[in-house]
Amino acid sequence: MTTVASRATRTGKAAKPATMAQALQRAMRDAMAEDPTVHVLGEDVGTLGGVFRVTDGLAAEFGEDRCTDTPLAEAGILGTAVGMAMYGLRPVVEMQFDAFAYPAFEQLTSHVAKMRNRTRGSLPLPITIRVPYGGGIGGVEHHSDSSEAYYMATPGLHVVTPATVEDAYGMLRAAIASDDPVVFLEPKRLYWSKAQWSPESPAAVEPIGRAVVRRTGLSATLVTYGPSLTVCLEAAEAARAEGWDLEVVDLRSLVPFDDETVVASVRRTGRAVVVHESNGFGGPGGEIAARISERCFHHLEAPVLRVAGFDIPYPPPMLEQHHLPGVDRVLDAVARLQWEADS
Amino acid sequence: MTTVASRATRTGKAAKPATMAQALQRAMRDAMAEDPTVHVLGEDVGTLGGVFRVTDGLAAEFGEDRCTDTPLAEAGILGTAVGMAMYGLRPVVEMQFDAFAYPAFEQLTSHVAKMRNRTRGSLPLPITIRVPYGGGIGGVEHHSDSSEAYYMATPGLHVVTPATVEDAYGMLRAAIASDDPVVFLEPKRLYWSKAQWSPESPAAVEPIGRAVVRRTGLSATLVTYGPSLTVCLEAAEAARAEGWDLEVVDLRSLVPFDDETVVASVRRTGRAVVVHESNGFGGPGGEIAARISERCFHHLEAPVLRVAGFDIPYPPPMLEQHHLPGVDRVLDAVARLQWEADS
Amino acid sequence: MKKSSTTVQEPPGAVVHRSTPPPAWQPRTDPAPLLPDPEPYRVLGTEAVADADPELLRRLYAELVRGRRFNAQATALTKQGRLAVYPSSTGQEACEVAAALVLQEQDWLFPSYRDTLAVVARGLDPVRALTLLRGDWHTGYDPREHRIAPLSTPLATQLPHAVGLAHAARLKGDDVVALAMVGDGGTSEGDFHEALNFAAVWKAPVVFFVQNNGFAISVPLAKQTAAPSLAHKAVGYGMPGRLVDGNDAPAVHSVLTEAVRRARSGGGPTLIEAVTYRIEAHTNADDATRYRGDGEVEAWRAHDPVRLLEHELTERGMLDEDGIRKAADDADAMAARLRDRMNADPELDPMDLFAHIYAEQTAQLREQAAQLRAELDASADPAGDAAGQGETR
Amino acid sequence: MKKSSTTVQEPPGAVVHRSTPPPAWQPRTDPAPLLPDPEPYRVLGTEAVADADPELLRRLYAELVRGRRFNAQATALTKQGRLAVYPSSTGQEACEVAAALVLQEQDWLFPSYRDTLAVVARGLDPVRALTLLRGDWHTGYDPREHRIAPLSTPLATQLPHAVGLAHAARLKGDDVVALAMVGDGGTSEGDFHEALNFAAVWKAPVVFFVQNNGFAISVPLAKQTAAPSLAHKAVGYGMPGRLVDGNDAPAVHSVLTEAVRRARSGGGPTLIEAVTYRIEAHTNADDATRYRGDGEVEAWRAHDPVRLLEHELTERGMLDEDGIRKAADDADAMAARLRDRMNADPELDPMDLFAHIYAEQTAQLREQAAQLRAELDASADPAGDAAGQGETR
Ligand SMILES: Cc1ncc(C[n+]2csc(CCOP(=O)(O)OP(=O)(O)O)c2C)c(N)n1
Ligand SMILES: Cc1ncc(C[n+]2csc(CCOP(=O)(O)OP(=O)(O)O)c2C)c(N)n1
Ligand SMILES: [Mg+2]
Ligand SMILES: [Mg+2]
């Protein structure tokens, strides 16, 4: 387990404000510069630099053969990336929005996730699949899905999502360096989030798979990831007024899942709320809550609760604020953690 | 909650042995005879009667316009079914195997599941999507996936799966009658399972959504569905020797989920094991265990355990028996339900 | 060694040798010309204008002017924060308008996300047509009432819907044609392929109408396809393909009319490519200067659908200053009404989030709706809320 | 009323009127003939035989005989329970064999699930090639070592892989061609469309080889497509399409060789349709009498690829009784070896289930592996197992 503090020290020197989008761009740029087998492909990733500008400048710097505008066909993009990886390249694929990764679902589940296993390890596929995901940006329908449950349910994929600028860089580098396929979920509404970060001396790349405690606390643990981290940190601040000292765990990696960090935290606090934007039913929270309940049974003072998006298709822009788990909803759940029994 | 006993009485008169495949065929036949808007379409469903013969005879009886061999393209099949439903038909779509439904994933998630909501209720899509699923039949790769987690994570779909011959008929009739899209998961390895059942007087159609207690017991509850019901019933028999009296709940419907039946059972027994063939991590069991833990917290003597397929791509035929949850693995889990603490 | 030759499992029939495959499996050859004319069909500036119905030409002109004005107004509404986004069809009005006008009452239109104008030209209240882009709901109208499918954002996914609907109508014996719109980029999607194939095999009464406006966001056609034209894709499905100048409104109208007629009379589907140009950026959120030069845009402005028709009508004495002014006034009035109506906040009920998930609300959704209801009540009555929170649960 | 006309946002350039679209967006026309010859190309029974390399003809014959024998042996193995399933390519051996022979060492083959024979003809140990169908693992060989992609069960999904691989090789400047095989049914899938389009746009060195064997399981070609031929689909991607008699081995070899040469020399992809017939049922599990008559099968047996070539070679004095016997003996010997080797049970280690999920095993998989290990140990030592179960946990 790595804590924020320790990581911040390592990169704190020449730090300037940078957005998550910039950190992601920088990660691809550095990876491409270091390793000529890294290729970026997708819709509008070349000349335009991506609709979120995350691939800005890559085509200019590395040429269109390294950063390629493909025809508009997601199965084709991921399917050709499989072939490129079979030949030894390390493709980084951009799906333009969460819901527009669905056409590539068969390639993802039947080939990308399974190829290493199908071939007894002789054909690993080091493909990074970048998927801007989640809501909160006022997008019209099909532009705000939280699709992580689909990927979590598919053995053979790594599924990760950064929540900070620094992690955006480090985790994307790690994803590209991984010899396995990684679904790299980028929280859309954090693209423009800023942090002090030094692109001149980016943090060393740690392998993916570890959660991090973003805030220590004693009363209860908020387990979260990606776009909901900010909400949880705010909720933890607000909770102080109610007398609750909340710990916040940022999972960062959904697959593999860091049971160790999560379980240690919940055993300490005795209470847990899982928070995510994805629909509740059948969403990631079920798996997470079930794991916690199984592993921390005798330490729990209250059932593990979940705060999630409702079990509905993502709402239109004008109603999305009612769907997204916000600070109040998190605090409501914390309030339901059976404090009376405790006192 | 309906128990087996009560249903059996209703249909017990002229009962003869019938297979699940026959009951499913009969359900479509009766629905087509009663309602001219019911159309069956898919690959090989016409002349051949489907690779599992579930649509046997329908084209001969109702003509190729009512039971249609389509071109080989799953997105096309489901996409045209959407259009047919828009015009007032009630399409019953067959996906030939679980993994071959993946090409239709975008149509399913972005249109089928959302159309009613997108149009404020003015365009419901009464489509039944039949998916033979699960393993145990010695199929080569891509022919044995348990894909229910994907469908459960998609609001707007009903997701159901029969485990008995009688339910195969009743639930398929109910699915076809539903004004909402229903993903109808057919356990492949039960296609040839037989039961006393009377096709002459099939059971009345109940709306979908209710679980059923298949075996009452006091020690612990096995929560299961589809292909794993047989395993659980066998395990319950075997458990008697160990002194455990197990209750077995057949969920039948994953969406909507029958909290009432499940919770009542677990509150009674105080212990639960969720059993399914699907991969454990991110699979249906997480959601189910999380719900039980949340709702039965103070009644639980032990953590809710899960017995599931491993977190691996479905194995080749010669190794599948090691992957599939069998009686022993269920009994192992029951043994871990902290009986010592109890005594 | 007789044994060995018989183990090479040979059927008795194999002694006969026929050098060509049995007739049943001969590839079918079609007497009709298979390839589309590579030169886009044109009416304006040609003899064909004389044959055109003057009434239709004036109608088209009026609609083009309204359409152009509609696009301008909708773009303005994005700047005023009244629309979440607007993908403008400025420069493509001839296609949008013609698509709406060629259909009869009972026919269905399947628009893509850029085709709000076609929907409006078909007669739908523009405020309802703009619901998706305003963001108060996903689809602002009852598709069955208007026979207009929801504007489709996932590209090309609406095409199989059109095929299925047309097929269903045909099976029922109803006189219904479906016209499905898609962009040049959308032709690369698998759904395009599957839809055209199903339509051809089923001889469904569908018209596939591709607006080739040169770009899929930033990606030019040359990176999208290596085909001689998008209309040439028809060959692979065994349906007629047709190229038309997409900025020549009477030409588009004529080609579409012919295809609709073919569909209606049992002749099956047609693929039409209209060559046009997206004058504005992809949407108001896009910066087109990143991927194309002004020169190209200017060249296309010189081939503007509104001006082309205006010029022709004026030259032929079918339109004068007065007519031009009248059309502009009419368009302005429409735009003013639209602006006023869009300036009113839509009425929103958050509880609608749970109203249309299933025919019958599930127990889980009832719980969730109750939760939201309670939150809304609490925030309407903040005092009661802030006080009791910790204890009431 | 000046105001009104200016509100119809007009660019300054719009006063110029040009009746044709700017040249940049003219649809491209290609001088090369776009349509494939609707008559399948043939060598046997034509002048072209004389030009063919006699060595090649004899090689093809020997391979066809082996291929036929391989199919028969594999089918027999299903009856003996030694294979889980076998989709036979009996009747299609000319295509299978030619596909393997036209490739060089460094080239890649992308087979579909029916193409075990092509994989074997390429030189892979047949036991490894049959691993998938025996059921001890999914793929029995290292694809990179043999430059043979895994046999693909999800239809048409292997086609984009071939394109990506060929594209990657071309970017690297390597001399590599990818040959991708697919059935007539597979051409209806979206992946077929996307793969061909990417290949054409990228000018990737790929050959798409469709075996039109008349059926997709039970579905005949007429329900699959309304195109004049499957080769005609090439037109829509701007690549050459070619029809060939799929039972005429030298013809298939020649057409494939030409396409491979075009790919190798930078000429981009080709689509080839071989007209052939699936003599056996879809697999041993299928009952073909449900959907086709014997007459049709008999008619095709009369156009058998092995006999056609044998007949031609015999007629021309290039093959005698002795040669026929030698080929049959060689095939029999191969089959006997295969039968013997397949009669041995494969060595299986259930722990392999966890060995190749990720480069590094996750904590969760380690736990699960330990669980299986314990179960296996317990069942190896059943006494210890049955006793301690309840208490040890
Ligand atoms: C399946 C899918 N993939 C990607 C997108 C994102 N996207 C929206 S519009 C667009 C370009 C569409 O180009 P084209 O089809 O030519 O239509 P145009 O915008 O020119 O009208 C893209 C890539 C999408 N909406 N759907
Ligand atoms: C995506 C997908 N859908 C469905 C299937 C089931 N299936 C297996 S073979 C087959 C027919 C294939 O026909 P064709 O492409 O003509 O190949 P052939 O069997 O004739 O060699 C079908 C439908 C599949 N394997 N993959
Ligand atoms: Mg376009
Ligand atoms: Mg075939």
C-alpha cells in the first residue's frame, strides 16, 4: 500500500499545475518516445488530438503511423490492435466514449481477454484500451456510461482507473508497460481537474494493482475509485462536523483487486460504505461489498452499505445531478451505519 | 413466493416426461398460435429448428415469415428485432450460443435496454432474447460462457433463467408476454433434462420476478439459479449425512431480484451460500451476497459465502469439471459457515 | 493395394467428372447495371430543371431558407446555454429537407444525431425535436405518433432498426417505407453492413441515405474508405447505389423520390450517397481549424445549397426579391418563435428518472424513487433535513 | 428588410455560384475494372493446365489426397470419442491445401474453425492442430512460432486480426503477408466489413479468402446475401475481388498466388471467393438431411476436387495407377500415425487452468489455485478428505 504522502514527496520538486488530460498525454508521449512499439490508434486521435485532446500532439511528434486516425469502427479498431499486438506492437487504443466501446465487446471478451489463456501463454496481448467514462459533464445520452462492471466480469482483463493527476500519469505508463490487456478507465469529469504535478520529473511507474488510502480515519471506511474519490474526500471533510472521522480508500485498480488494503482498513474502522457512480445493481459495489463482508465479518459493526447511481439508464444532462452520488448521499449512508448500537 | 409443490399440483394431471427443450419449443408454439405478432428469428431457427432443436417445427407450422433464418450477424438480428418491435411485433430472438451474443452487445445496451426510457415510455420493446448459456456440455471455447453478469449490470433488461422443465415453459411464455425486453437464459446442460410435464395443459403463466424455495431446510440457505439448481439439490441431499438441513432457493429471475423470498429464507436459516457457474469475481454472486449481507446483517451467523466458477476464461472440455461448482465444493462452503461458533 | 484407395472415403457418384460447379451454386448475375454512375446526379444548371415541378422548387427553396435559419438559431442557442450541444447541418440543408419531403404520412424517418433539421422539416415541433440537445430528456416525442425514430447517437445503430421496421410493415402488408440517414463515417461501422445485407436479403422497403459531408469529426473521407464512392458499397449487397450532388436540392429530392418509389413498389432497398459538406465545425464544442483549412470551406460555400437554388430560381424568373424577402421573413419568424420558446426553462420532474424503466416498477426502483423523493423533500425543507439526519436513520 | 436576409447567416463567399462540388470531394474513379468476372476462374479442363507447373500439380494432388484422408480420419476420431467435435472440410480440400501452399515461411495464416486442414497442410503437427477439437486446450500451438493464428470460432473475428498484423509488419518494413480465411456465412458479420475496410484504407498486405461452401450450418447462401457474388463485396472497399472455382486446386492456387503477390508488392488487399461445397454435415453433431437433399450433394460429389485433379492428371499422362496408389498409401500412413497418436490420452494438468490468465498471477487466482490443488489432493487421498472436512475449516 502506497499513501498519497509518500508519492507526493517523490514528485514534489518542480511541480506546476497540470490537468489530468495533460498527464495522460504525457504518459503516452513518454511511452512512445521510450518504446517504438507503442502505437496509438482510434477515432480522431491524430490530427485533432482526440475529442478530449488527450492525444494532442502525438501525431505531430511521432507521425501518423504511430498515432493513427482509424476508420469509424470500434470492433475494427480493437480487432486490428489485436493483430498488431500479435506482431509485437503495444497498441494503445482510444474508445471515444464509454458507450462507444460496446461495438468492440466481442473482440474484447472473446479475444483480448482470452488470448494469453487460449494459447497457453504464448500470445500475450499488451493492449491498453483507454475509455473515457462516467458522467457529470452534461453529455447527451450514450456519453456518460459507467461500464466498469462489464470489464470486471471478464477474466483476463486488468481494469484500472486513476483519480488523481499523478496517478493518471503513473497508471497509464504502467498500463502501457503491462504485458496484459488493461482497460484504462478515464473519469471524464476529472480530465480538467488540476494538481501540482511536474511533467519534467514524473513519478516512477509502479505496477498496477494496489489501492491507496487517500485519507486516514477511524470511524468508517469509504471505498471508492475514479470520479467518486473527490466526492468521498469532500464527504469525509463534511463528516467531521457530525463527529465522524472517515477513512477513504481509492481502489485505483478494480482488477486485480487489492483485498489487503481494503480489508486492513475496514478491520480497523469496523464500518464501510462503497461509493461509485455506476448503477448499484450488478455494479462493482456488489463485488466489493461482498468481499468486505466475507473477509471482515467479525469486525463489522454494521452492514456494508453502497452508494451508487440508481438502477436506471444514465439520465439526460439536466437531471444527472439527481443520479450522481453526491456528498449528501454519502453522508446519509454513513449515518445509517448503526452508530446507536455502538454507543 | 410460489413453492414447487403448489405448482406441481396445478399441472400434474396428464403429465408425461418432457425435456426442457421441448417445453421451450412448446412455449413459443403456443405464444405464436395465440398472438400473430410473435415472430421468431435467428441463425438456423427455421428449417433446421435451431442447433438445439428448440425452434423445431415452428417454421413448418407458422411459415418462414414467422420463424425466420436470418443472415449470420447478431447485431443485425437484434437490431432488426428492435425495428420490428417498433412496428408492433413481439420478436423472439435466438442467439446461438452465449458468446455469440456479444456482437449484439451495443444494440442490447444502447437500444434494447434503454428504448422505453429514452422515449418516456412511448416505445417499449417487447423483445425476448433467448441465450443458451453455461457449460457442462463439452463445448469448445466460446460455447460455454455464463454471461449473466453483463445483463444484470444493464438497467432496463429483465434477466431470467429457468431451472426446471415446467419453468422453462411458464417463464418463456411470461417473457414473450412481457412488454419489456427479457434476456432469457437457457441452461444448455438442462436442455435434455426431463420431467413429468403435461404439454396438453401447461401451467398458467405467472409474471416473472419471483424466486421459489425448491427445498425447505433450517441449517442454511443455498441461493442459486439455472444450471446450478441440480447441484444444490444434490448437495442438500448429501448434506443430510453431515447433519445439515439445507434450504434451496431458485432465483429464477435475476432482474427483477426477489429480495423478499431470499431475505425471508436467510433470516430463517441464518446462513447462506450463493452458488453459480459464472465466474466469481464481478459475477452475480457479488450482488446477491451483498444484498443478503445488507438486509440480513443481524441474522447472519457466518459471512455469506460464494461458490462460483473460477476467475478464468471457460476451460476446454477436458478440464471443465474442475471449473464447474459441484456438490463437493458446495459442501465445502457449507462446512465453512462457522458451525463451531454456533454450538 | 485396393484397400488404400477406398479408405479415401469416396462416394459412388465421384466417378462422374463435371468441370463446372452444379448450376444451383452458380453465382447469380444480374442484368441491371451494377455500378453506380460515378458522376453525382445534378438537376440545377442542367436541362432537368425545366422538367421539375415549379411548386416543388419553390417549396424546397422556402424550406432551405428556413433550414439554414434553424441551424443558425440552434447554434445561437448553444451560446446562450439553452442547448447542451448542437451538431449543425449548415451546408447540408438540401439533404435534410429533401429527406423529410419525400416521405408520406405513414412512412418512417430514422435520423442520426445530426438530423434535427430533417425531423423539424417533417413537421415535428422544433422544441420537441431539440429535447435531446437541450438535455431535458433523451427523446422529446413519441416516435410512433410521428413515425420518427429517436435521433440516434450511436452511429449506424439506427439502420437495422429501419430495416426491421420496414420488414415488419411489409409482412403486415402495410404501405410503409423507412428512410434511414447516416453519415460518411457511419458507413464504416459493422451495423451499416449488417443492416444493408438484411435489407437486401429481405427486400425490405428501406432507403439508406448517406450524407457524405467529407468528415467524421476530424477524419476526412480518404481515411474512412478507399472505395470509388460510398454508393459503390451497394454492389456488395445486390442493391442499387446512387450518387447525387447533396447540395442540389431538386436532385436530392428526385433521387430519393425514385428510391422511395422503388421501395414502395416492392423493389427493395437503395443506397444513396449525397456528396455535401459540413460547413460548421462538428458541433459547437469542436474546433475545425485543427484539421481543415479555410480554403476548403470557402470553396464549398461557393457551392451552397441555398444559394444554388436561389440563383437558379432567380435566373429562371421563378423567384424575385420579394420572394426572397418573404422566405427570409418567414424563416426569421420561425426562429424568433423558437428562440422565445427555448428561453423558457423546461419543466422537469426528477422523479421521471424512475418512471419509464419497466412497464411495472420493480421493488428496487420503488425504494430508490422513495430515496430520491425524500432527498428532494428534505432539500425543499432544509431545516428539517439538517437537523434530523444523523438520528432518524 | 435587409436585416432578415443577413440573419440567414451567409458567408461572404456565397455570392459565387459553382454548380459542381469543389474538386477535392469528387468521388474517386478508378480506371481498373471494378467488378469481378462473374464466371469463376478455372484451370482444370482449360488451356491453362498446360501452363501450370507439373511439379505443383503433382504436389497439389498428393496434398488433396492426404487432405481427404485427414478429414475422414478426423471424422472417425469423433466417433471413437477422441475428438469433441470435427467440422469437416471434405469437398473443400482444394481451398484448404492451396491456402497453405501459397504462403511463405514468414507469412501468417488466419484460419477459421473449419480450417484445421489448412493448418496441417501448412506443416503443423496434426495432433497440435486438433487440440481445440480434442478438447484438452483451446489452441495447441504457439501462433508466433508457426505464424498460424488460433483457429477462430467466433466468426469473422479473425479478419481484423489479420489486418492489424499485416499492417504492423508493413509499418516495420517486413515482408509478411497475412491470409485470412472465412466462410460465406461469416461475410455477413460486421467484423468482415470493418476488416476489409481497414485493410483497404491502410493498404495492408492481406488476402481475404472466402470459402463459399453453400451453407452456414443450415442456412443457404440465398438467405445470406442478395449480392451477385461474395466477390462483388470487394467493390465497396475499393479492392479487387475475384471468383474462383473452389474445387479446382490449380485455379485456387493461382488466384491466391496472384493476390499474395499483389499484397507482397504493396498493392494492398484482395477479396477472393472460392465457390465450393460442404460435402459432410456442418459437424459430426449436425444432421444435414434436415435442410438439404441428397441430389444436391451428389451433384457436387461429381465435381469433387480430388477426382477433378486426378482425372486431369491421368488424362494428361502425368499420373498413373502407381502414382495414385502411392498418394493413397502415403495418406493412409499419415492417417494411421494420427489415429495411433490420438488414441493416447493427452496429459492434462488441471492446475494449468490458472497458469495463463495474466503474466503474474493475482492474489485471487493464487487462492483459487490453492483451493483446486487442495481438492485434487483430497480426492487423490479420499479417506483423509471425507473425515476432516467439517472440522478443518
Ligand atoms: C458507435 C459510435 N462511435 C463513435 C461515436 C462518436 N462520434 C460521434 S459523431 C462522430 C463522427 C460521425 O461522422 P459521420 O458519420 O460522417 O457523421 P457527421 O458527423 O459527419 O454527420 C463520432 C466518431 C458515436 N457517436 N458512435
Ligand atoms: C459470431 C458467431 N456467431 C455464430 C456462431 C455459430 N456458428 C458456428 S459455425 C456457423 C456457420 C458458419 O458458416 P460459414 O461462415 O459459411 O462457415 P462454414 O461453417 O460453412 O465453414 C455458425 C452460425 C459463431 N461461431 N460465431
Ligand atoms: Mg460526415
Ligand atoms: Mg459456409
